[in-house]
Amino acid sequence: MDVPVYTISSRAIDLVARIAEKVGELKGSGEYSRNLRLRKINRLRSIQSSLAIENNTLTLDQVTDIIEGRQVLGLPYEIQEVKNAYQAYKHLLEYDPFNVKDFLKAHQFMTAQLVKEAGHFRSQGVGVFDGTKLVHAGAGYQFVPQLMSDLLTWAKKTDIHPLLKSSIVHFEIEFIHPFIDGNGRIGRLWQTLMLSKWNELFAWLPVETVVFENQQGYYDALAISQKAGDSESFIEFMLNAILQALEELPARKITDIFTNINTDKLTKTELEFLEQIAGYLDKNGEITNYRAQLLTNKSDVSVKKYLAKFVEIGLLKVEGKNKGRKYLIGR
């Protein structure tokens, strides 16, 4: 049986410890498990970001509208990608992460009506290109079923920490490239699944958003690990992304972070926006317009409108001008 090649660095070990500590803090607060609205927002952020990494242009608001059954102006295949990804994530906790049939079922959900071989391993060679330059050639198609079987069997038997194991499996999926299309989306989904089996918090954690924000770093880590034939760099990148996603979650109630909050003064969409930036504000004490755009995938105009409202009612205060402007918690 082929087994993955990986190195666990001291940096990776440190990141695992920090992530485990943060998970304990969030679990202890109980706020996240009760906040169904925040869980829904984060699930939609995960979907939008994972698709955006693959060049889907739909915004978070458009993704939300599609899932809620509203009409959206957009390319038909991009709208279909959203519907498919929602189905794939909807069934997340039903999959067995070590079962090849479930792996194929998830791909069927993810690529239905978009890929001829949806739900099937590819039957031809495939490569990843940067323009006309071949960046990575996937494994020979005739070897893919056995390679994937070996990978998931290894993942089931190994006793290394789920944070490490899930990152290794994610990398190996990208390295094998088992499908004609949808490999990136499935790789990210499968890491989320493996982490969710360790702690259900990860079923709702938008790690994909952090990956999207650091997309070049994601590609660089993949390339370095593929060239080295060792997933060390990719493991470190994904652990960093997981830690960042956890740190951007509010560990406390919104009303504890913003002690003077009056939710009656906020519309539903304003409250949802606040929940999306609350964790970052809680950790850093301040936020810029640009960072809020990255966290929420909303336009510059929309973000300015929301932040101005929060300043108006005293939730935030503003310092600086133009590009140097930042918004601080108005304690």
C-alpha cells in the first residue's frame, strides 16, 4: 500500500497546540454552538470562497440569494456551481471520510450537470497549467482508484493528529488529481469533513475564506510540496489558515464584545455583517474597510455604509482618514 510522504515540523506541532487551545476556548464559551445564524453565514462563506478560488465570480450576497431561492443575474454554470456546492456541504456530516464511495458521492454532488464524469474517477490524463506551462501532472488515470483507496485506508489507520492527517489528505488529493474537474473543491471539502469528525465546530468554520484571502500562498505551498514530494509546506499553510479562521470567530457573545449594543437598532443584514467581523474586532480591537471587505465579500460601498452605521450608533469609533482610516471598538 502506498503511503503519503510528509514531514511534521516543529512549527506544525506548535500550530496544532495553538489550534487545540483555541478550539477549547470556543467550545467552553458555548456561544458558537448556539449561534445558528453565524453558523449559516459561515457555511455560505465557505461555499462562496471555495468556488471563488476556482474563479467563480458570484458574491456572498448572490450565493445567499441562490440558496434562498431568489433570482440572480449570473452565468448559468456559476449558479449551478453554487447549488452543487451547497448540496455537497449540506451532506457533510453524513459522509464517511474513509469511504471511497462517499468520496465519489461528494464529487457527484459538487459537479452534477457540469462535468461529464461527475461522481467517477477520471478516465484520461490531466494536468494543471499556468497559462501554457504545465505546473503539475496528475497521476496516471489507471492508477487513481488504487491510489485513492490506499490514501483513505492510510487515513483510517494512522494515529497522527486529525489536524495533520486532514492536511496531508487534502494535499494528496490535489497531488493525485483524481477527477477531470473539481479536485480543489473536493480537497477542501474532504479536509473539512475529516476535521468535523474530530470536532463538529469545523463543519461550520470558514477555513476556505482564509485560503481565498491567501490564494497565492495556497498555490505556492502546493507547488513547494509537490516539487519536494513532501507535504510539509502545505501542512503548515493549512494549519495557519485554520488558526486564523478560528481567531476570527467571536469567542464571546456579540453583546459581550460590544457592551453598548442595542440589537433593535440593527437590521438583520447589519447584524449579520457585525457577526462576520466581530471575531476579528474582538482579537484586534480595530478593523479597516479593506479587511472588512475580505471577511464579508461585500463591496467597498456596502462596507462603508455598514461601518458608518456602527459609528453612528456608538458601536465603533473611527480614526484616521482615507487609506489610513480604521474602526475601533467604541468602549
